[in-house]
Amino acid sequence: MHLVDQARASLANGKPDGAIPLLEQAIEVDVYNGAAFLEMARAWRMKGSNDKALEFAHKAEILFQDEPRRLKEVYLFEAELFREMGDHKSQEQAQSKASRL
């Protein structure tokens, strides 16, 4: 988790390029680290790559199936991405999933 915490600090300082290598390392160490995938999604969103952000968010969604609080966080994040991408149907679906948790 130390790598994910360092990456969060980098993201909080507006430095996604500093966070991405740390998150890549965290994922290499533990491919089931949902937090690393979610933070990677946030990093790519900060870089303006919503498609890539969505790809990592989907991986986090799979890994957080047994953690309702974290899963809700992912659904809300995905809803924001879909809104930014102009995909209102997918946005509503993600918000609906989040509201059921």
C-alpha cells in the first residue's frame, strides 16, 4: 500500500506523471490491488485520457466486488467519466449501480 499512498500524494499535488510509475509498480507487486487500479484511473483522468481511465476503473470495479463502499466509489467515478465523455446513458447506469449500494 505504500506505493499507492505515495501515488495518492503525487496526484494530490497535481502530478499524475509521478503517480503512474508508482501505481504500475504496485500493480506488478499485487495484480489484485483494486486501490492501485482506481488511483491509476484517476491519474489517467488527470492526464486527459478518459478512455484509459475508464479501462483502469473497470478493473477496479471487478476487484472491489466484495467491498460495497469501494465499489460505490468506482461507480461514481465511472459516472463522472461518462458524463465528461457525453455518454449520458452509461452515466445514468453507473449512478444507478452506485445508488443500490
